[in-house]
Amino acid sequence: LKIQTIHSFCQYLLARFPLEAGIAPGFTVLDEQTARELTQEARTRVLERAGSGDAALSAAAAHLVTQTSEQRLNDILDAALGNDRRKLERFFAELPDDANAFASAVRRAHGAGERDTVELIAAAFSAEIDAAEAELRAIVAWLAGGKSSDVKRAEALSRALSHETAFERFAAFCDALLKADGTRYASLATKGLIAAQPALHTALDDWGARVVAAEERRRAAHAASLAEAALTLADAVRKTYAEEKRFRGVLDYDDLLLYWAQMAAEPSLAAEIGARFEHILVDEYQDTNALQASILLALKPEGRGLTVVGDDAQSIYAFR
């Protein structure tokens, strides 16, 4: 009878099947402090590469720092390489073997168009402004004859038309026609103006809808660009960290689960190992996560010989 944590159980199995798992025989397991230090070393090496000529890493780091902050960059890497590391591993493992798969997956996840960028969206909207400048100036003149709220909107639209760069014009149109949260106003003109010139109100309302659509696309493209930059750096750190562990012949606690899960994905090998154990008993089952549960089920896929005991009311990891 062996009584072990699930991590020590996985360590026991990996020690007996190192070649099948693709790890060094006689591996050792890093304690949490050493694993954190090794991860920090990997981060430092990746950021040094970003600062010394690696184009992809340099662009990713610069984008994150200029669009957010250096602290936010560190927070993102902390999250990606900490508790979210398994999600990160799964994301990259499930990508198709295609050079564009990574960027496409990030864009789909954020609802961004395949070729959308903040710059292209602003440029396209600016071109629409140029094509309809006469209509927009007529709207400005109409609003200028209304109440104070109409006059303020007229002034904001006039300033927007005066901007030279596409991004400034687009941003100014958003300020003029949208609330701070990017949603539309209930009405863009007062009732008296609307009654006097319903056609111009319809045109203004149409511009409001265009701005909303363009701003939604811009936000999605912006979020996707930040995520792509963050994942580019996190992937480089992840790979550097993994290379260093292989070089040293060590595993961390997550590896104990991840490598066994990879072995268990081979049904014949999982069945061979599972047959070595007549019964597997698991206490405090409510505190296992999906990966740990998959490891147990791989050993006893039909459930025969597997007994678990748990109580949902005592779960301390319900957030998983």
C-alpha cells in the first residue's frame, strides 16, 4: 500500500518510465524557489535577446511597453508563466503546424479581422471622411444652429475634420460621437434640430453607427496585438525555461503532471501502467483539477479499480 500525493505518484511513475516520457533518467525535481529563480533567469535571457537584435522579441516587448507599461509587461509574464502556465502549454500544443496559426488563433479569440490593425482601421475611416467631407460640413453647420449640446458636438466634429493624421481624426470622431465607454448616445442632436432637418439627422446617426463599428474593430485589433506580443514573449520564456531544465536534467512540479499526461495520451502505455495497480484510492477528490483527473482516468479509463472520495462543500480550489 502506497500513500502519496498525486505529484509524488507521478514522480514515481516517471522515474520508472523516463524514456517513454522523453525525460532524462535519474531526473531530479526542482523545489518551488529554485523553479522561480530558473524562470526568472529565462525571462532575463529572453528580454536580453529582445534588446540585442531579435526582431520578433524586440517588437513584442516594445509594443507592450509603449502601449501599456513595463510593470504591465512583467505582470503579463507572471500570469502566463505562473498559475496559467498549463493553459499556455495547451494553447501552443493545440496550434496547427502552420506559420500563421498563432496570429490567426489570437485574432479569432479577440474577434479581430485577419488583417485588421489599428492603423489600417483608422486609415479606412479617414478615407470615408474625405469622401463625405461636404456632407459632414453640412452636418456641422446644422448642429451649430442648435442648443448648447448641439453646438459642442458641432465644434467637436469641426476639430475632428481639421486633424491631419488618420489616427487623430478617427480618435476625434470617437470623442465627438461616442461616450467614454465606446457606446452610442441615445441621440446625437436635440429634437428641434431633428424636426427641422431629418435627413441630416439620419446622416449623423449613420456616422454614429459607422464610428461604433470601427471602434469595436479597433479595440479588437488592439487587444489582439497586445495578446500576440505577450504570448510571443511568454512562449520564448517558456521554451528557454524548458531548454534549461532539459540541460540540467530537472523537472518542476507542473512537469510531473504534464509529462505523465503526455504518456497517458498513448492508450497502450497508459493501460500497461494502469494494470500495475489493482486499486487506486483518491481522497479529497474535490481538490483535483482537470489535468489531475485526466491522469487518474487514463490509468483506469473504465473506472474499475478507481475509488474517489470528496465533498464539494469542502472544495478550496473551486475557482479552477
